[in-house]
Amino acid sequence: MHKYDFVIFDFDGTVIDTGEGILKSLQYAFEAQGHPIPDLSDLKKFIGPPIHYSFTTFYGVSEDDVGDYIKSYRQRYREKGVYEARVYDGMVETLQTLRANGVRLGIASSKPETLIYDVMAHFHLTDLFDAVVGTRFDDSNHAGKADLVRASMQKLGAADKGRVLMVGDRCFDIDGAAGAGVDSCGVLFGYGSQAEFEAHGATHIIAAAKELLPLVIGEPYNSKLEI
């Protein structure tokens, strides 16, 4: 029997390394709004939280102006940034193996659903997930991570919280899992850290995608894939 029958993933920094496209599009947004352009390294804190929160909290963008920043960011991201990304090593094979063993897979992300689907289509990932939950493109709902996890659980038909694992690369994912009452797994190949995950009480911490397999379906598991 599997330990988890449902695995819900964050998207940016967990399934896909979308950092290059996100960071360059953020620089474009600051430039377009006449703001000094931050260094790419400083902008990494945008990856994980909702974009509205990041602009207003990290850079003090006003509520009156934040919509223009987000609009500029998404204009460049949809045209170029969506392609400035890569799937993390071993992720596709891990997802395929989980599905082959009967595990249902979902997404719970602060990224707009339309952009998630754009990226998934570009990298041929769409058919690997049973449920995708993101935010609205106009950012009007400002959904918290716990709400996104619960919505993904509902789409997956995951009634037993004890059979659900949330996987993500930032403390927001760990906190969202706790808020939804499910176990969490922090990934060290994204934009978070061991200290961050430990401080927020992650149930598991892994360094590579393939390490999910023994956590979720145990050993031995059925796989024709070499991972």
C-alpha cells in the first residue's frame, strides 16, 4: 500500500525551473514602470509568493501601481519568459513512475492557471497531471497557498488528508500544506533551503526528484523507467 495516493506539486521551482524567464520579465516590468532595475539575484525572492505580495512587500509598490507592474511583467513573460525555462532533472521520469503506480498528481501554484498551462504545453507535461489549480490571470483572488492546496485536493478527489503529500520549494508551500492539514516535502533543487524547510516543519526534505518515489510508493515499486 502506498504511503500517499495523491501528490500535489508547486510549479515554479519545483516541477520547472522557470527562474530565468521570471527574473528577466520582472526586470522588464521595473524598467517599463520607470523603477531602478534590481539585480537578478535580489529578485529571486519573487519565486514562491504571489506576485502581488512580492511587488508590494519587497519593493513597496503601491496598490495603485501594482497592477501596471504585473501587467508589464506578464506581457514579457507570455511572449518570451515562458520559454526561458527547463524541467528539473528526473522530474518527468518521476511523474511517469508515480502515475504508473496509481498515484494521482496535482498542481497547486500561485501562478495564473493560464500561464501554468502554457508552460506545461510547451514542455509536454499536461497529460501527467490530473488536476491543475492556480490563480486568476488578473490576480483578483490573491488565493493563499492552503486554499490552492485544498482546491487541488478537491479536484483530485482526495478526501483523506493523511494520503496527500504537498511538494514545493519554498516555505509558502510547507505552510500551505500545514494549513490544509496534509504532509509536506521540501525540494532542495528549487529556490528554498534546508534551514527554511526545517524552520517551517516540513515533513520530508529531498535533494532530487527521484527521492519522491520511496517516500510516496515505497520500495520496491513498479517501473520500467531508468531514473
